[in-house]
Amino acid sequence: MSVPVSVVLERKGRRVATIAPGASLAEAAHELAHHDVGALVVAPDGATIEGIISERDLARALARLGSACGDEPVRAVMVDEVVTCSPDTSVDDLTALMTHRRVRHVPVVEAGVLVGIVSIGDVVKSRMDELELEAESLATYVRGGG
């Protein structure tokens, strides 16, 4: 049985890097680097999601618009159909959702409010932790300790 997303958030923290939709793409690039993250949730008030912008979105904007893209607003290139989950979503269900929808970052929403974000790396780490625990349990059992 897979753990819920809330457990992943307890381990990694609930900090979410956000940006306003009117901020420039240059500001978005700065914020991505500053927070060392791969995506920013576009949330003008820090809680209500309007979109998401990733490093990939910035790279595509640069390829399409050239170096002048830095002045473009985030809203011009953000993804506005954001895939979200709840803290109660299982990591297994989240993995399937991320795979099916081909997304790498999923904001976590509770009662309509942004409460965290989970990346594909967080999902992989959670699964690795589960596998390690299973392997330790099995080894203990085989040794006769359980």
C-alpha cells in the first residue's frame, strides 16, 4: 500500500515557489534558479493557482521568441490547465496521474488552497524509501527476526 502525498510533504516540506502571472519570464528564470526548482506555481496570492511554468516552458519560449522573451509575462507561456492532487492522494495514484498526463510537477491542493507541490523526483524518492523498508523487513523475516 502506497503512502499518501501528505507523508511526502511532511518529509520534504510544504514550501512552494510561486510567481505572479504578470511577472516577466526573466523574473521567472531568476526565481527558478533562486529556489533551485524546476517549476513555479503561478499564484498571484500565493494560494490560488492560475497556472504553472516550468524550465521547459521557458526553453520553448526562448526557442520561439528569441532573447526578447525575457520581457514577456509569465501568463503568456504558463500552462493554465494545471494537474493537481490532494494530500490524501496515494503516491501510486499520483505516479499514474503524472505518467498519464505527462507532467513532472503537481501542486497539492486542499479546500481549494495550494498547500504543497510534488515533483517526479519526490515520487521516485518516496518509492525508493518504500522499497528499502520492504527489503529490510524481508531480510529481518528471513533471518528469523520477524
